[in-house]
Amino acid sequence: MSSPTRSSQKELHPLDAGLMELGLPISNLPFPPKGWVLLRERWGTGYAAVSDSNVRIIIDCSQKSDDKWWVHISVSRAKTIPTHLDMVRVKRDFLGDRYAYVVYPPEENYVNLNKNCLHLWALVDEKKGQILPEFSDFIDGVKSI
């Protein structure tokens, strides 16, 4: 794998590419976020990046079989599965205040090129990507971290 390098020009955030496709305002999220370096080569229509704590991601945005635009982020570490805190950081840094989902499909539908990889999915739309009910409202007055 090539060594990380900063791009000489501002790259288009994959989320913003999807928002533009839908005619929605762009996110204004920094890309790459602070603490992340884009790798030299593109990854298909997306980007590969590495964090200052050696978390690696591949991020892209494309229209899927449901005709909706989705951001997909593969998150990995060299020798271990990413931690919950790794996933929270990736979500915050790359998706901001938007819903993101980890999907556990039937086993025959698993796709992983790396055994130490987890995936985040975020719907690109005007509702901050929410597709499930708001599960946190079942206990009044309880807020998450």
C-alpha cells in the first residue's frame, strides 16, 4: 500500500456528492476531517484514508438497488476489529450529525475483503438519513453520551 499524502486540492466529500445528486444543500463537513489523511489513490468512486490512530476507511457514495443514495464506509484496523469508539469517531468525523447504521445481513450476503472490517451505511436525504424509528425515546429523560 502506498504511503499517505495530503491532496493538493480540496476533494469533494462523498456525502456532498450524493446530496448534490439529490439537489440538496451540501453538508459543509471538512474533507478529509482533522486527524485523517487521504491515501494517494482513489478507491473506485470514493476515497481511502487513514487516521492518526491507524484506523483505515474506504468511503464512497452511490445509488443502490432501492434507488436511494447511500454513503458506505468500510472501517478497519490492521490486526483487530475496530472498536465501538473507532466506529463512533468515523461516524462523527465523516457523517457529522446524521444517522448511520451497521447492518448484519444474512450470512450468505456478507461481503468483506478484510476480516478486521466493519461497515457503516448512511442514507443521503433531507431527514439526516433516519430510516428506523427513534429507539432512544422509549425512556423519558435519558440521553446518550
